[in-house]
Amino acid sequence: NALAFLDHQPPFERTPTPAFVVLDLRLPDMTAEHVLTRAAQTLRKIPVLVLTQVLWRTDRTALQDAGATQIHEKPSTLATLRALLLGFAAEHLGEND
């Protein structure tokens, strides 16, 4: 599970910390806000991009309060998603990271 991975719990004790995290707002068993809250200590150090089908003002506020770095509506094409991810990585990781 993603929370175990982020917290380096078994069997993920030796996995590297991700450079950044991409979350869907509405996951099957919880929301991105819940993930951000549960893994707050780890995710404070990692840029987090949240994608959503529909972006409501209340969702944006709650996600920002929970620690999301950026929130975007889901792109409609793979090319747009690729550009969004590359732009996010370049902005938050720098060219040399």
C-alpha cells in the first residue's frame, strides 16, 4: 500500500524515497487529503501533485491545507499529462536532481 511505501514499513524498509508523488483526489479506499494527512511527515519533504476529474474550491483548499504542492484537473490526453508531469518535475526537482 502507498502509505506503507511512503513510511518505509515492511516490506518497503529499503526502498528509496520518491522524488515526487502523484495522487488521484478520489482513490478507491481513501482520498488524497487522507493520504496527505496520514503521511504528513514524509510528504512535507516531497512535492505532491494531486489530479482530479473536477476541481472544487473546497477540495483545493482542503488539499492545500493538507500539504499538496499543486492541484490540477486531469488532462484529457496522454501528451497533456506528460507535459504536466514533466513541468511539475522540472519546477520542483530542478534540472540536476
